[in-house]
Amino acid sequence: MKDPVIAHLIKKTAEFRVASSSMIKACSTFVTYAAHHEKEWQMAREQRERLEETVESLARQHMSLEKAMTKSKRNLSDIKQDRPPGEGVVGIFDSDEDDEDFFDAGSREERDSSATTV
């Protein structure tokens, strides 16, 4: 007759073997899948980075055009009112702050470090 404690340990050991074997198989499947799709993910990441740079460039161009338009309107207004250019007119883009910095919710380094690597 077996000791109930030993029988329980043998049962738990068998359950652990089954669970760990399944986990090893799942991990192996994931590694195979990740290795197979690594190039796709790298290409998608590079495409996303290029798109981000393009959008930031377009935003800078848009801001520059808005500033030029505001300045042009101000100069036109000054000519019509017979004032020296820029005197007495305050536009929404007249601040000395550096408005040309664009930030994501997280920096690129934070995003890359949080990405799963294989």
C-alpha cells in the first residue's frame, strides 16, 4: 500500500510533466512562427517609421504655410491701412516658442524597447 502523500506527489509530477510539455511545444511553435514572420514585421516597422517621418514633415510644411499666409495677410492689412509692415497686428503664430517640435505619446526608444524581440 502506497503512502497517500507519495501518491499525491506522483500525480502532481505527472500533471506538471504534461503541462510543461505542452508549454514547451507552444513556445517552440511561437519561435517558429516568429522566425517565419520576422521579415514581414521588420518591413512593417520600417514602413511605419517612414510614414511617421513623412507626416511630421507634412506638419512642418503645413505650419510654415500657415505662418506665411498669416504674414501675407498681415502685410496686406498693413498696406491697406497705410502702416509699417507688422505693426499693430498680432497673429496666432507670432509667438517666439519653438512650435516645430512634434512628439508621439511615447518616444521611439520606449516603443522599440517595449516591442517583443525574438
